[in-house]
Amino acid sequence: MKRVWLAIGIGLVALALLWWKLRGDGDVSSKTTAAKPTAGATAKQRATAPQARPDPTKLARASIEGTITDEKQAPIAKARVCASGSSNDLDPQLLRDLICVSADDAGHYKLENLLPATYVVSASAKPFRPGAHHPSGDRKKTDVRLAAGQRLSGIDVVLRAGGVEITGVVADLTGGPIEKARVAALGSRWSSSRGSVMTETAADGTFSLWVAPGYASIVASAEGYADDWELTYAPGKVELLLTPESALTGVVVDAVSGEPIEGARVAVGGSERSEGGTFSDAKGAFRVARLTPGRYTATARTDRGYGRSDGSTLVGLGQSVDGVVVKLHAAVRVEGKVVISTTKQGCEDPDVSLADGMKGRWSDVQTEPDGRAWAEGVLPGKYTVEVECDGYRSKEEYEPIVVADKDVTGLVWEVDPGATITGRVLAKGAPVEGAGVSAHTVGDGARMEGAWGSDVSLPDGTYTLDGLRAGTYKLEVSTDKAVGPKDGYKIKLADGATLQKDLVLEETGSI
């Protein structure tokens, strides 16, 4: 059974390590693509400067409320409503678990005492499929941004019929049941039903969840235990075994002076997983708990500092290991912006990655809805850049970034409007929901570009593949309800074109 530390939230993902939010807007020009190194503090000052971050005990709490209804706008009484939070500023331990309430008889709910963060709000109820709130009605958007002290209303969720039940039990390694363990079914970006569901186990460790048909990731957590998860098929049954938690503690210090570093973001990971993170305190100390047994390496970052523990540390079952030292070296900050080439407007929630293949380094990049992107604690090297913006086509190549001993700012990465393929997935004239639709280029030249796209069909069978390059594509459909042609569907797509293509499935079966 595979055990990983998971941040309970939308998406079947391992914990994504969150870095600090950009302080100040910065001067990011939309007219230049050249790097503009800026003078900064000395190397020692950059590495040892305390990292300022909000004190959660002093932040004004906020709330989110709305109504849960079915497709006919009838309220759903006692629906379970959950919020999954994330933040660049706050310790991830504060937002690790879902925050849930039950709606009243009129379907109204209110989530209170929330920290300022970005939330995904989802709901579930028997016998419905879980669902999530989609801002502006855009099914690809789920983020609800909540400021300190803000009171958000109208965060409504519509549930559709057709849910199925997953039952199971949560126990410890001896087989003893765990009461009041938190069990969640996580929605996936590849699913047409993206809501997450959470419940608690009964005295005998049993639980029941209503989810969408198909694959679901079931996660269990309890105080004093490491998390466990299983990928299962709904409807069905699942057993989750929790192990006593392990912990890793240590200190972050300046590599030159040996002084403790406050506010460093510490991440703890194994060879194939990332299991937890926290901030160092005023004495540079950190502790990451709820780990499974294994070998772990600790890394730490500040705005302009980076460090990694020497080698890995073996942590046994239920063991707390101390003495890990992370030495922080001077590093720099890289800032830029992702913009749409035709309008120069910022891309909404872009994805940017920086990697130095020669030295085996990569830097986590944080982004904002206006297209701003930044990486902290970047070590010297030559970094390749990859950029994605939903619905737009990335350039074939972006100019590498050469990092020395100064900040790199003023970078601009443009994306272009791409071509679109849209239509419906049909079987015997009826729409097919939840079918995976993928497209990839065929032909020597197109294969070299590696162009592709994917989507999941909606209840009416519609799918959309956008941001595509010009070329010849092969479309394939994956569903357990029917199959399509053995060789898929071939489509020739011109630059910037929109093509309508219904994908008709015939034989009963699975592909």
C-alpha cells in the first residue's frame, strides 16, 4: 500500500510545496523580454535576513456562505460542504485538512473562522455526485480567493444525480478500528465531477461516501498517525491502514555565520514523494510530523537563500528524529510575467517552471492571477523555462535564464492564441459523460513539436481542446461505456482555427 503525505484538497496530488507570496507589485514590463539584473543586498545579508510572514493569530478571520441545490434549483438539505485552502504566505500545516459543515434544511451553509487564503468549495449529498463552486460559471475554474476579514456570499454549488457509494474501514496496523478518522474522496482535474467529499469514521472505523462513478482517491487521516490513501473504483469498498506518525526536526542556519534563520520555508521529501513542510521559528527550528517511515531530505528557502540537508535521514516507524541541519546559502530572486501576445494582458493563473539540467536543479515558481510569476532562492546556473497558460499556445522555446549573484527581473514570457477542437462524445446518439478525450500530433514534424491536449466530457458530452498548434492530430477517447475507431480520429488543424468534431462511439466495452 502506497503511503504519501497528501494535502487534502481538490485534485489527486501529492502535497505541492508552497512558497512565499510576492511582497509588492514589482516592476514587470510587458514590453521587454530581456533580463534586468538588479543590485541587491550583500550575499550574507540576503541569506540571513529573517523572512517576514503573517502571524495567523493576528489575522482577521473570514467566511464563505452559499446554497446547495440540485439541477432543478431545489435546495438539498444537510448537504456536506467542505473548503480546501492553500496559501503562499501561511504554514501549510494550518491548511492541511478540509474545513467542513452541514447545510441546513434550506440548503444554506456558512463556513466561518477561515484564514485568508485561496479555497475550493465543494459539496456532497446522497445520492448525488459531488460538485464544486465554479466562479463565473467557468467549469475549469474553482479558486475562491478570500481576503482577511472578508465575508463572501453567493458561493453556490449545484449537485447532479448519479452518485454512487464507497464504503470502507480505517484501522491501525494491528487491525484495530480508528474512530473519528477523517476520510476524504478527492476530486480530480481529469474528472467531470471535481468536488471533494469528507466524512468521519464511526466507532467501529467504518465510513460511507457518495462520489461520482469511476476512479477516486480516498485519503484517511487521524491525530497521531501518518496519512494513507488508496486509488479505488466507485462504487466499491476500501480499507485504509494508518501507521503511527513519524517526525523530523532540525534547524536552519546561515551557511557562513551559523546564525539561525527565522521564517525559512522548510520542505521534507523522500526519493519519490514530498510529505510535508513548515516554517522555521525565531530560533531557526522546524518540525515536520505525520510522516511515514523512510529516508528524508530537508530543503529550506527564503527570498534570497537556499539550503539542503547533507544526505538523507532515516526515520523509523513512530520515530521522531532530531539533529537535521540545513545550511542556507545566498541565492537570488527571479521575476517575470506571462502575457498573451495579441493583447499584452496577463495570463490568468499560468504555470511556469525553471530547471538547470546540467546541475540537476529546479526552482518552484509561484504565480498570481494577473500573470506575475516569481521564484525565490534560485542558485546560480543556466535555467530553461517552460510556460503554460490554459487555452493558449506556448512558444516552442523561451530564452534560457542565466542566474549569477543578482536578482533577475523584468522577464516577459508570451503565449499565443491557439487552435481549438470542440464537439461532443456520443454513443448510440446519446451523450457520454466523463470520457477522456486526448489529441496528439502525428507525422514527423508534428511529433517533434510534441503538441497535445486533453479534456473530460461534460454531462451533455461536450469537450474542448484548445491552445493547440497547427498540424495533423489523432484524437482518442477513453471510457468504459463504449469504444471508438481502433485508429482514433484524424483531424488537420490550421493555425488559430476552431474545428467542430463529434466523436461517435459504437461498440460496448472499454478502451
